[in-house]
Amino acid sequence: MNNRGTAFLTAAFSLVLLVLAAGYFVLRTYTPPASATPVTPEVRQFGLSLHGFKADQATMRHWVPSTIVVNVGDTVILRVTNHDADSSHGFALAAFNISVSAIAPGKTETFRFRATRPGIYHYGCGLAGCAPDHAAQTGQLVVLGSQ
């Protein structure tokens, strides 16, 4: 090998070594952003109420809150109360095998489950034909994170 080839090989080797050393030091000092750190599972409790509001000749029923947000791994406690004085309503969150056929007016049922997988899951009244707006009595559970 001539001097020119040896100099090129030495320069290339030195450059690769320098890049590897720089990468090592960057990785040693890198701190991931807060959003990339794992979330510690918690116990989260929510009061979920079905309310009926009179509007003109009709009564509109909806869940308050209409959206619940938790993280994967959280233990969720839902206290579901029927505040509709006119009729019984059920509660169903099929993705987590939760269902009760009827909750009398003013009564509360409590459910406890673990949010095991991310996604958006719908809940609603589990008592078919409870009221004319039965199909609109829905809400959503949002589970953030990854499995």
C-alpha cells in the first residue's frame, strides 16, 4: 500500500472512531422527554351520572362526564348514578365486560376494572327501550398509552 492509501485509511478509521465516541457521549447524556417516560399505573375514581334535562316537550339524557381519560394499567373505579327521575337506566362498557341491566332513579352502582389496553371505548345505557333517546345515551372511555 502506498502512503496515500495508508493516509486515507487512517483518516477514515479516525473519522469512524470520532463518530462512535461522539455518539457514545450523546447517548450517555441524553434524557428522554417526559412524555417518553413510563407512566406509573394509578387508581382513578370517577363519578359518572346519567342526567335528564327537559327541553320543550322532550327530555334529553346524557352522561356527565361524557369522556373519561385514563392510562393503560390504571385501576378504574366508576361510581355510576342514575339522576333521571323518570326511569331506570342500565350501564354497559362491553370492552371491559361491565354490564348492569337497571339502575333505579337515584341509585348508584360501583364498578372496578383495570384498563389493560389502549383505545377509545364507548359506554352507554344497558337497558334497551328505557327512553326515546336511548341511542344517544353514550359516552367514551379513552385509554392512553401502549401495551
